[in-house]
Amino acid sequence: MPKARLRAALLAGAALAVTLAGAAIQPVWAQETQAPATPAPDAAQPGVTQTQADPNQVVARVNGIDVTRQQVIDSAAQLPREVQAQIDLLFPKLVERYITLVLLAEKGRSEKLNEDPALQKRVADYENELIGQAYFARVLDQQMTPEAIQAQYDQWVKENPPKEEVHARHILVATEEEAKAIIEQLNGGASFEALAKEKSTDKGSGVDGGDLKWFTKEVMVKEFADAAFAMKAGEISQTPVKSQFGYHIIKVEERRMQAVPTLDEKRNEIESDLVLKIQQSIIQDLRKGATVEILGPDGKPLPQEQPAQ
């Protein structure tokens, strides 16, 4: 089959799948946008299959060949999320879709399309992808143990020790003279919060009495951070602190060390990092035992980077 014809056939097949999927989910979208949500049909109603049903249950027969519930569900794996979220409600439509796909495939085989070299190559490529994914999933299942997750968490804690935090307020003004005058008012008993609201040019914190909330040292400009982290809780700076933004008067409310997040609090991040680590390890091991040559547009070999040890 010429490439142009193969591409047209593949596009037609893809369009059929999308059309059938769209037909299946259209009534659901219409319910969501035009009328109150309708409860899912009861299990006793004809044509409705519940999620607890046997995946090996035969749900149809096509030319004498059994079609199981799991085959129908698997065939919908690449359809939109709206379909995935409503498998039970849409299941009768998905069965019809699967039957159509089976009949199309049977007709194609009867016309020897399965012997077309270009199509065989695509099937082989897809098979490689599925086998690779299955292998990676098996290794993950073997290596993503509670012990490995705990070790990854312990390593994260070691590399991310808790930092000291300061809860502070500030009043920012343009000149040193203004700052010194405000310090005198504060020493005379004036309210820090009231002066911040009245005089601070940092309007974002000024409306909240100059409150900067909790912060670690590295998030502030150096001059400000050095001064704030050298002060005690309850202390007000007696010398204006100059930075690129102007002159600051700082009041430190509290100091503390950050709490170490628990494994449960960090679990999603830890597991994602571990998956990436396992993936990189698999790739490195495979490349070490393989002869790989990558060619440039001119057909000449490109220099290869050595996998990290």
C-alpha cells in the first residue's frame, strides 16, 4: 500500500475512534451543561455494568469470538478523561465502539492489510513501546518498596536540613533621616504597626502593619537578611538598614527552626524522585550493555556522551 494511502487509512481510523468516543460522551456533556446531574443508573438496569464486575465477563460476541469487559475497558484507555471517569455510564457505547473496531480489523485482515510492510512496521514499533513500558513497570514494582521510599526520604532530609526562620515586620522609607525619626518615635512608645501603615513605602506589607510573615535568610536581600537574623525576638533595629529599596526599620517578632516534613507530607515528591532515579538507573544499565550509534543529518556518527557513573 502506498504511504499516502496508508496515512489516509490510519487517519480515517483515528477519526472513527474520535467520532465514536464523541458520540458516547455527548449525552453526558449535555446533561452537565443543560440539566441537573442525573444519578448513575442502578446496577439492575439493562446494559449497565458496574466497576466491581468480573473483568473476564463476556460482554459481546463478534462472529463467534468472545469480547470481555476488560478488553472493552482497555480499548478506551486512549480516549478522553471524560470517558475514563464514566466507564460504567458509557460502557454500552464503548462496547458498540469495540465491536466496530473488531469488525474493521477483521475486514482489513481479509484484504491482507496486516501483510502491508508499512503497517507491520508501525505494529512492531507499537509492540516495542508496550513491551518497554511493561518492563519498566515491572522494575518499578520490584524496586518501589517501602524501604526504598524510606531511604529516598532519609536522603532528602539529609540534603535539606531545616533552616532558621524569622517572623518580622518592617517600615521602608526613602531617606535615612526619615528612618531615624521613626526609630525615635518607636522608642517613645509609638505603635510599629500604626507607623508602618502610615509611613512605609512598601504598601504591600504596610497595610498589614509591615508584616513580612515567616521567611528564611536567602529569600531577602542580603543587607536586610543579615540585620534581621542578627536580632532577637521582640527587638527593633536601632540603626536604619540600607538596601537597594531604601531604608528599613525592622522589628523581629519571632524566630524558629523549620519543622522537618514527614514522609507522608513529602510522599508524592519522594516517590516521583524515586521513579526518576530508577528510570535513570535502568537507562544507564541498558546503554552500558548496548552498542549505540547516532547519526547526524549527513549520515555521519555524532559524538556520544558517556552515561553518568
